[in-house]
Amino acid sequence: MSDKFNRFKEIVGEVSDIGHAASVLGWDQQVNMPPGGGEARGQQLATLSKIAQEKFTSDEMGQLLEDLQKDYTDPETDEGAILRVASRAYDKARRVPPEFVAEQAIAATKAFEAWVEAKGKSDFSIFQPFLEKNVELVKRYVAFFPPADHPYDVLLDDYEPGMKTAEVKEIFNNLRPKQVSLLKAISEAKQVRDDFLHKKYNEQKIWNFSEKIIAKFGYDFNRGRQDKAPHPFETTFSVNDVRITNRFEPGNPLATLFSAMHECGHALYELGVAQEYERTPLESGTSLAVHESQSRMWENLVGRSFPFWEHFFPEIKKTFPSQLDGVSLKTFYKGINKVEPSFIRVNADEATYNMHIMLRLELEIGMVDGSIAIKDLPEIWNEKMRDYLGITPPSDALGVLQDIHWSYGSIGYFSTYALGNIVSAQLWERINKDIKDLGEQIRKGQFSVLREWLRENVHKYGHKYDPQDLVQKITGSKIDSAAYVRYLTKKYSDIYGL
Amino acid sequence: MSDKFNRFKEIVGEVSDIGHAASVLGWDQQVNMPPGGGEARGQQLATLSKIAQEKFTSDEMGQLLEDLQKDYTDPETDEGAILRVASRAYDKARRVPPEFVAEQAIAATKAFEAWVEAKGKSDFSIFQPFLEKNVELVKRYVAFFPPADHPYDVLLDDYEPGMKTAEVKEIFNNLRPKQVSLLKAISEAKQVRDDFLHKKYNEQKIWNFSEKIIAKFGYDFNRGRQDKAPHPFETTFSVNDVRITNRFEPGNPLATLFSAMHECGHALYELGVAQEYERTPLESGTSLAVHESQSRMWENLVGRSFPFWEHFFPEIKKTFPSQLDGVSLKTFYKGINKVEPSFIRVNADEATYNMHIMLRLELEIGMVDGSIAIKDLPEIWNEKMRDYLGITPPSDALGVLQDIHWSYGSIGYFSTYALGNIVSAQLWERINKDIKDLGEQIRKGQFSVLREWLRENVHKYGHKYDPQDLVQKITGSKIDSAAYVRYLTKKYSDIYGL
């Protein structure tokens, strides 16, 4: 490798180190930090971010990238991929002035505080001027970039490299009518019971059970750990230290199991990236949607499947004999898959989840292209909830104010959740062709063949391929909702006898 | 404040942020990190250290310091003190080339591994060549600095700013004969029992008891926390997030209580530094000895005192009724203060501890000035143990190999432990003049007046005064062992009826 490439790798390696250090600080903030530590921690994170930014956007880096792209032209090589990803990030970072980044950070902090208050009081008008400011900044951000087909493209690209608004719209347009008619059929069918899920479960026993499951999935506790935090998340400190967090909600005790599987899915992705990508721009998953495809696969396609509970039901019944007294495997399986339109996205079941996302995407696009005024958001939100799910949020807190994302100016993120669901089903069809007895393996509590398939076909590449290219490479088609519709239809036809 | 001073503060602020970030990473490494995380964590810490070094030793910083020292000449002002401390650190950092620092780090890593093996096999010869290399590097380090009265001065100054080898020798020379004769008298007196300290104690109950004690000392769990780690230590992430670690040794269960008090003493120092020194070179304690004076005060002068146990004994007896069955307060107090010459420094009682330090200081000076050959260390160690404590280590593991310090090339550190003991007694005499009923307060479990005295006279200054100046300012004399001799003599005369 050339001296120039080595110098380039030295810089991106240091940038990676700083980023991982910041991740440790962020994790500690959520998991351990005493309240007093908050102010200084914010300052420390700002300093690390500034230093990483300065290192990465230096003129030297620009020159290196320009020179190296002439030497390494084959996009199929690791070097080619590293340079492609680094150049894109460099170009983005150079277009956005540091003063703008600082202005956005300050606005986000204020908007977050306003959002907390607004949500607490269930009063959108408190949040409205801050969201208006955030959206104004987002529009200014878009203006730093060359004109795109749609201004929302610029935002989407930050989370889903290469993805266009038109593509997402088309994917969702294909999905929407099918998901709506499936929901209608379910609503007219005989409902399932899930009362046993809302009894009192011992927190420690649930926690231990969650770790038993993810250990079987192959989460290596020598290269990670699960800690308590206000919200479940996965965070990467290196390819050999990938941690997850979880929580216990007494009102929804088994959610801890599914959150563990979800975050474990993210973690397995990061733990499976080729070790040689460490400290390069390829070291992490390729996009939020592909990441979410992994978490949703382990949570839903595996963890909410019948074969999975054929294996684990005897054990959970033994662990919680009184709570599950008189509950059969079939009843349990139906209960954890109960469909019920509800106000809160994060609590939504598989059949309704994507509807929440489509709603948000439409609002975001409207905010960005100016066709929706911020002050009208609550009303439009509630209208769409009626259209898509047939329910009307009784308050802003249960409606337009429920998500944190807009408070920190993050617009363009939501659709990746639904895309993740969609990709998970596409991969699942491919996997079931390659692993003929997958259901039988899961029934036996064997997950290693599945995990190794994912490592070999998805994880090991890290960010080498952009999301659409990766999905194409694996499944032969771009992101497309057909497999997901087949999956949902089959699953719920069985459960609801459609 | 001038623009130049603001720019200077910006840089040292960022250097402080990076240092604190590194502290979080180091803490996590000891407390949480799964084994897989080690390699990348080392790399991340190296990167942070390199960046902080680059920022702090830049030519810009040199120019700023030169210019600012002309503007802020009064050493009594905060600005004057900040510039004094920063200039000294800058000068040191600039004298030592980065390549040398890297060479030393690599040698230390290798020496540490050799030390672990040597200690495990109790075979000094395995460690010898690595220690020789470390000492050679230490000599080269000394040569980067202008000639001092003694080459060891350069090393000592890194831990105890401004302190000279001759001063430490004199302090120790005054102390040694008195401590030796006290030890002799104790050995000839009727011995005390401590069998009840070595029974089985419940770990969680001991842990809770330790937190009850330090909460009473005034350790604020909103600005800190105690976690389990292989070794007890204190670490500072900001003036409002100062954490301690502790451990439980089944063979020595009550050690957890005294370790908590010890680390709490360090933490109260850091928590008490003036908030306006945050992110400046004054933000931490002034030296290792003064730091140790705080930890030893809370551990020994408070925590191993009779009034302290007058307050806490009823509660510990209630918590551990069977273990302390038939044990009186007096017997308990004598037991926790039992004197017994032993091989291992960290387990040594107050009456023997300093002897371990004097031995090490003599060996270190000999290594640095060349009067002691590394190969002869085990023999000289054992001879001195016979001279000072009347016992002969049966193995290198229980002798010359017991401490980690030399393995990472740290020479010059040890004497600060004994100086800390000495300073703690000097402060204690002053405190007892200022707080007439201190004993009565402690008997009632009241520690706030003591803590506030320490904050007002020691803590709040952070690094504003160098150690000798601070001790002089508070006690009217420089560091001197007379108070410590008085304290030891009084305490052990009572316990052993001398």
C-alpha cells in the first residue's frame, strides 16, 4: 500500500478512535453517569466531535482523497470502497460550515427542551416555534448541496446512502394498500387474547431469560454486554466490544425479551464486520435500513415466530408457571403477535408498524417542500391516523409529539424503520432458499447456521456496498415490499384464520 | 480577560476534555469492558493521548504562554497560577520527544507482561531485563532535563511538583528511627486479637455499609458512584462526576470499608476544587502526596479512630451479629489497628507502612544513580526487609515483584504514599486546633465541619499552590514528620499500653 494510503488510513483511524471514544462517553451517559456529570459530558462530547471533524475535513485529507482516487479506481476492491465512502463523507462535511453545525446543535438543544415540556403538557404549540426553527435549518442544510430531484433526497441520503425519495415513495405506495387491506381483514376476524402478557413478571428473571436467548443467538458476552438504560440501543466501541442496553417496563414485561433480540440483531451485524475494516470508513453497517433489517429479523422473523417459541415456550412456562398457567403454546404465540391499531409507534405490532412510518414520511416531505405548515401538523397527523389506522389520538402527546427525532432536527430518518422491515423479509426469503431446514433448526434452538449466513452475506461487508446494491447482490432485486407483504399475509392469515 | 488568554483557555479546555474522555475510557476498561474490547481500547487511548499532546505542545501554545506570562505576573492570582502550572507542563512535554514517549510506552507494555509472568512464577530473572530497559529509559528521560541536584529530582517532580530528593530523604531520615523504635516497643507488648476480622462476611452487606459510611462523609452520589473493579481507585470525569471503585476480598472483608473511605478521601478532594478551575490546569489536586493526605486522613485518622467506631460499632455489630459476637468496641478498635510486620505494602498497617516506602525509595535512588544493579534488587530488597521489619520474604512474589509501578516504568512515585501519611497528620493537628470538638463530632457521626474545613483550606485550591507551599500556608511549616510521629506514638501507646 502506498505511503499516501497509509497516511490516509492513519487519519481515518484516528477519526474512528475519537468516534468510538465518544460512543463510550455517550453510553456511559445513558447507563452510569450520575446527574451531576451531564454538563461537562456535553462539553467533552462537543470537543471530541469538533476534533474529529477538523481532522477529517482538513485540506490534507482532501488532497489525499483526490490523489488516491486516481490510484485506486476499482470500486470492487476494499480500497476503492473505502475511498468512495470516505469521499462522500468528506464532501458532505466540507459543504456544511462548522458555524452552521454549531447553530444547528444549539437549536437542537433548545428544541429538545421545548419538546420535553410540550410532550409533558401535551401542548404542541410550545414545541411549534422550535420545530419551525429546526425545519428552517434543515432547509438551509439542504441548500448547501447541489439541487436534487427532491430536497428530501439530501436528508434521506444521510441515513440511507444513495436512496431517493421517489424510490421510497414507490416502495411505500406498493405496500400501503396491501397492508391496509390486511389490517381490515384482521380487524374483522376473531380477536386473540394477550391478558397473560400483562401480569406481574419478575424483572430479574425476565432479564436473565433475555440473556439466555441472545446467548443462543450467538451474542458473545466476551465481546459485549447488556446494561440497563432508559431506552434500548446498540453501540459499537470496536468490532470486539459491541454493547446493548435494555429496560424493563412493568406494564409490558415481555418487551424486554424482544428488545434484547432486536438490539442483539444490531450487535451481531457490528460484531460480524470483517476485522480488517476496523478503523476504516467500512467498519460499521451500511445503512440504517439494513441495520434495522437485522434487528427486526431477530426480533420478529425469528423471535416472534412459531418455531422459536416451540423451542422456548416450555422454558418460559417453567420460569413463569403462574403467569402462564393454562396458556398453550398456540395461545402464547398468538398473544405476542396480537394486532391492534395503537397511537404509539414504538409499541406497534408488525401489522400496523409501517403505517406509522408512512404517515411520518408524508409529513416530513411536506415540511421540507413547504406544502405542510408546521402549525397544521397536529391536525394532519390526527387525520392520517384516522385514515390509516382508524383511530384518533386523544392528545398531542399520544400523537404528533410522541417521537424525539424532530426535536433534535433529525428529518429523513423515519422511513429507514419501515425499509428495515421490508429488507428483513427479502433476506428471509433468500435465507429460506439457502437453509432448507431453517424452521427445524430454530425449533431446536439452533441459530448458528442462520447467523453465519448473515455474517457471510451481510455483516462481513460492513459499509463496502451501499444498501440498494447490497440488497440487489443478495436477493437479485432492489428494496421491494412484495416479500414483506407475503410474509405478513401468511403469518396473520394463520393467526387470525383469514 | 485578553483574547490571548481566552485562546489559551480554549486550548487547555480541550486538552482537559480529551483527558477526561480518556479517564472515562480507562474507568470503563476496569469496570465494564468485556475482554474483547482491550486491544481497540488501547489504540483509542493512545490516539486521545497523542491528540492532547499535539494540542498542548503546539508552537502556538508556546507563544501564548510566553506572551501571557508577561501580562499576568502575579503568582497569587488564578491566572498567574494557571500559567505557572501550564508552563511547567509545557516545558516538560516539549523536552521529551514524542518518539521517546512512544518507545517508553512500548517498553512499558512489554515489561508489564513480563512482570505479570515473573510475579506468577515468583522469578525475578524473567522481569530483570525489562526492568533494566525501563531504568535505562528513565535515565534517558532524566537527561532531557537540565542537570538537577540529583537525577532522581527530575522523576520526583513529575509526581510531587517542586519537591527535591534531599528534602524527602531528610523527612524520611527524621522519621525512620522513631518509627523503628515504636515498632520495636509494639512487638514487645501484649498482642491484640483480630480473628473476628477474618470470618465470613456477606459481600452485599459490607458494600452497603461502605456506601453508608461515605455518604455520611459527604460523598454525593449525584456527583459520583462506587463500582466494583479489580483494584480500588478514584477517577475524575469533571468536578461534578468523580467516581470511585472498590473490591471485596473474602479473606479480608472489612478492607472494603477502609478502601471506600480511602477513595472517598481522594474523591472529596476532586469534588471540592473550585468550579471555576474546571477545564484549566488547576482543576485537580496539587500532588500525589497531598492527594494521599486526604485519602489517608479519611481512611486512618477518621476511619480507624476510636470516636469513629464509637459511632459506627453498634451498627456494624447489628449488621454482623454472629461475626462480632462477644467482641467489644475496644477489642474491635484494637483489631482493626493491629500492628504486624508483613511482606505486602498494600496490606501494611499504619505503623509499618512507611517502612515499605523508605525501602523502595532507597532502591529507586540506587537504580537511578547507578549504585544498585538491577540484578541485585531481590537480595537488597530482602536485606532491607530484615533490617526494617525483621522479616524475610520467602519469595520474589512476596518481595521485589509485588508492586506494579516499576513494570510500567514509574519511578519516583512511591515516596508520595509516605509523604501523604505525614501530611495527613500535619493537617490533622491544625484541624484539631480549629475544630475543638472534632472528636465529639466524629463520635456523633458528623463529618460536615471537617469536610468543609478541608474544602476551604485544601480542596478548593486545586493545583493553585504547589504541595510544599500549600502545606506551609496551612500548617506554618513544610512537610515534616514530627506530627505523624506524635500521632502514631499516641495512638499505639493507647492500643498497646506502651
